[in-house]
Amino acid sequence: MTARRPVRVYVDPVFATRIGAVRATLACILEMAGWRAVDAHHADEADVVYGPAGPGGTTPTGRVRLESASPEAWRSLERSSPVNVGAHVLPSGALVDINGRPAPDWVAVAAFFLCGMHEKDPAIMESDRPWATPGPRLAGWGLTTAPTVQAAVCAIAERMARSDSAPPPAPRWPSGKRWAIAVTHDLDRYRKYRVDEFLRYARRLIARGRPAASLVTLGKAVVSSPVGIARDPYVRSFREWIGFERESGIRSSIYISVVPRADRHGTELDVPYSLTDRGLVDWLRRLDSEGWEIGLHSSLRAWKNPDGFARERARLQSGASILPLGVRGHYWSLDPTDREESLRRMASAGFRYDSSLGMNVVEGYRRGAGYPYRPYSAADGAPLGLWEVEPTTMDYALYLAGTTRESRLAALRRRVDEVKRNGGLLVLDWHTDSLTSGYMEGTAAAVLNLLRDAAADATCWIAPTRDIVGWCSEGRWRE
């Protein structure tokens, strides 16, 4: 098979210290669109020329010229405010004047969102936790409605299609597939009735100087003692999810924590189970052997230490004989002042991808991408060393998307239709205990119906996150 020729890209040197970030953004957009980029040393040998001079469109020689925002605008891009331009909400610093009218510099638009510059505005972030994620005010940037970076990808792809010199793009999805779903589960609660864990946690509370809370926990241990695992609603929900997926031919990704709240490294918001539960470990090993993906659900404090992610990855390998390729932070926890550093540490720990850029109370696209991508440094464009797969919809966020079951189902249908139109990736995050009676007002059942329909849709590819990243990084370039 002949290797696909990369696209040669020339970026005007006028961007000076920002040129690394400009090149990385353009390469990221092109890769999502189906082209891999290499740097060209001169404009006359490039397929794509990007800079502030000259009109947009394709040059007579077939090169694609992308007119950019000014270097000054790039340097102050993170201070942009939202501006409505056509059907999109765009950063004010990412606009160019075309015949007296504002038009998007799609490369700057993508840089603004992919690098999380909008998250520097505290008004759009939830403020109740130090690792805050975007809240309802993210709608002011249009990201709860549509993946704006995908609009940039489409705009660049259209320009490339009119070029005489650009090679054909790599396929977006495997042959015959037009959109994709990754079903994911966070294992936050494995058993509701857990005598051993309550006893361990009671001891930890005593050590933390909280005797009253310890007595309450001991009471829970007493209540839990006569309840067997077969009657435990959380265990039953997890098993029902797997049974449904097995019947439907679906394999999901399940993120497991290795730092319980009773652990010396744990917090009260970390998980209540541990890998000392041999029944859980045996179950995970069986799922791993049958094709489910087992990833790491990193603890709330994993990002605080340089080796935190590596230590937890090693603990999952030693405790369950599973070496995870993917990681997702519990409560989406990353370093709130330097999320890039958290991703670098994940990469250095050996993870191939991260899926922590999700949201608690709104659904949509936190960084504007409806397709996996390789994140990079906003300062110099240096790659962070792994892939990012943004969650689209979490069970609790869908619950808050409406006030009735019908309104929530309508929100889910709108999201599915939008992903289909864009040929995108829908990443669902439904907790393993979400089939418990009464949980989330029936939204879990709605997702089961959605997945039944998707499994019967020949144009939909349902795969573990691990396999989707494998396709984006390798498979699509071999077809």
C-alpha cells in the first residue's frame, strides 16, 4: 500500500514567538480533516500557505492560501470575547476583515478552543470545586450546541478540496461508517453495601480526627452486614450494563479507580471500593479478556505529584494484571492552573489517551472538538504526548438538560442528530450504577434504546475509546 503524501504547510515567519503554536494548530486541524502536515521552508513549495498577507482562497498554482488574523491578534488571542459571526460564536481575536465584513480565521478559532483559552474566564467555570469544569455559561461560547472546531475542520477541508495539489484525505471512519459512538462507564460505586470498606473508612476517619463521622460509618457497616452481593443494586446495575452490551455486540470502556477514600492518598470524594475486593478484580479481568477496555479513573490528587498518574497506572497493573492505555480523572480532576502539565504527566506515565475534558452539569464540547485530537502547548505548540477524547454527554448532565423525561430524551436526540450531521464521535459517560431503580429519571433506559438503534445502524461504528484512538492514530492512514 502506498503511503499517503503529507501536506506541505508554510506559516509566515511574521508570527515570530507564536509560530510554533500556529503550526501546531494548523497541523491539528489538518489531521482531523484527514491530512498529515509537514513544514515547508518556502511558500512556493507548500500546499497550504498561512499568513496575514494576500486574499483568501486557492492561488493560481493550486496552493491553498489561508488569510490569518494579525500577529498582534494571535498574541492577545486568549483575551478574546465571544462574537456572533453567522451561525457560530467565535473569539473576537480570531476574525479577519474580508471586503469590510468580519470573517473567521479558522486556525485562530481552533487554537482558542483547543487550548482552553475560554476556560481562563472564571465566569464560565463551576466554582464549587478547585478543579472546576465549565458550567451553563459555556453556552455563551456556543459549545453546548455544536463543536466549533469541527466547523474549522470543515472549512479547511473545503478549501483543500478545491486545491489542485493536495492529496486526497484519509477516511474519517472505517469503511462504510459515517459516525461513531464510544460507550464509557466510570466505576464510582461498585457495591452499595460494603462492610469491609465501611470499617476501613471508619478507621481512617478516626485518624483524621472525625469520631462522629466514624460512628456514622460504623452504623452503615452494621446495616450492610446481612446484604449479600447478589442483592446489591450497584453490582446488579454493572452486570446488567455488561449483559446488554454483550447481547448488542458492544464493547465499552470502563474506568477504574485504584485510590479509595480510605487510602492515605485518598480524599472523602474518592471512590469507596478498592482492588482488595477480589470479586471486583476477577470481574475486571474477565471483561478485559473478552474485549472490554479497562482504563484508569485517576484520583482527585493524582495530578498533584509528578509521578501520581504513573503510580496509579502501576497499581492497576499490579492489582488486576491490567495495564491501561486510557485515563479519565475522577470528577474530571486536572491541575486547575496548568491542565497541560497534567496531560504531560499522563503521557509520561505511558497513557495513550486522556478523556478528562468533560463536564458535570452541561453536555456538549468543552474544547469544541467532536473528534479525537492530539493536544499541544498553547505557548509553543509542543505536543503533550497523548490523544484527547472529549466526553460529550454524561448521565447527570443529561438529567439537568430538561425538567421531564421527555425533554431529556429530546436533548439526547438532538445531540445524536448533530453528531450524525458532523460525522463526529459521540462519547457517552454513563456510570456503572446508572441502571439502579429510579436513577436519573429514566435517562439510562433511553441510552439503551439509543444504543440498540445505533447497533442496528450500518453507518455507525461503536467501539471502545482505545480502538477509536487506534483508528485515528494509525488505522485511517493505512486505508
